[in-house]
Amino acid sequence: MKSKRTAFAATVTMAGFAVSLALAGCAPQTGSPAAASNPAVSSTADRTATLTIASTSTAAPEAPATGAVPASKVPASPQKHVTPGLKTFTFPDGHISFAYPEKWTVRTVLPPAGLPGVEAIVADDAGNELLTLANGVTAGCAGGPVSRQVLDQASVPGMKAPNGTEPSFGFVAENYGNGEAYFMGLTDPRSLKEGEGVSSWCNLIPTANGGLFTRVHFNDPGFPNHGAAKAWMATDQYAQIKALLLSLKYA
């Protein structure tokens, strides 16, 4: 993605993959995946954004309007989500696992021979790639001040860090002065502080085997406004992605 937003660079080595991540240690989720904007990710460089959840119109009103989210993704009643059967994926080292809908798929991408770690890419039953998780990350986040609104958050007790910190699931909107970006994944609780001048989002959490990187794939822009983002939160797709992230465990 060729973003016009101000970028705060950080360098992350994901299991031997050299990745230059923008916006405080994570690729912007409001666009094509990190691999598309960072050629260094040679293993997934041909990936394209596939999670289409809102119109790209910037003239939409703040309040959610009919059609702001594709009708096919809006359940008849937000209170009656479909609960699919689940499968469990475990990374090859046997430590980190998560549950996902049985009709979805998970494919792995390995680094060059001799290097540790693995990347898991989750797709729905139509083949749309929804999110990426990388196990065995060595990383550091560096960011600048942003304005943040937290749209959703929850604790993830199964992924408690070696230092005792319990990571959180978060879905946030951040304003960089010349545009807004949406982020969703696991993060340190500090990335869920709201208001002006907070440090930008970082979706890298420490684990006993190096670290975990999580990123939901959004198109650019992810949403025309907060109303459309909140409308998506009432869909089965949102509930299933959130449930997957909350199910992450380290054994």
C-alpha cells in the first residue's frame, strides 16, 4: 500500500523474514498486507487485501447508513450469530494454538532453510485471506503520537507474556493528522489508551518463544467512518475473527 499517512518506521524480523513495518511496529491494516507494501517479505509478496467490509467513499455520514457494509455480511439479527464448528491450528513448535471455523483454512509460510519460525495465513471458505499470525517474531515497536478511539477490547488470558503482562484484543481507529487507520489484533494494553498524543498501535506481543505478530487484513480505507466500522462489528465475520484471536493460547 502506498499510504499518504505519516509513517513511523520499525524493523521487525519475523522468523527470519526481514520486515519493515510502518505505524509503530505493524503494517497499516487499512490497505494491502505488509507484504504488498514491504517487498522484503518475499514469501508473501504476492498477497492482496481481501477483507472488503465497507465502501471506499469518504463522503459517507458518521452514523451507519443502510448499505454501509455489504448486505451479505450483515446478519438478519445482530443477536443471532451463527456458531460454526471449530478446528484447532497449532504452530509447528507446539506452543501457540488457536480455534477457527471448520470451513476456513490455514496455510503456513516457512522462512528460508535453517531459520526458525512460521507464518500462518487464515482464509474464509471463499478463499479470502482475513488475517495473518506470525510465530517466533523478534521485534521492537517505535511510533509517534496519534489520536486513538478504541472500538472494542478484551483480555486474552491464554497468551500471558513471560513478564506477566496479559495481552489484549483490540479494534481501534487512529488519526494521524492526514487520515484515519483501523487496526485489529492482539496488542499490549498500552496500545489501547484513548485520546490525543498516545503512542501508535503495535500488534507485536512478547512470548516465551520470541513473540507473536497478528494483523487483520483491511482494504484501504478500511471504513468510510466509525459508523460503518461499528456496523461491521455486528456481523458474523467480525464475531468469528474476534473469537479466533481470543482463543489464542500459549502452552
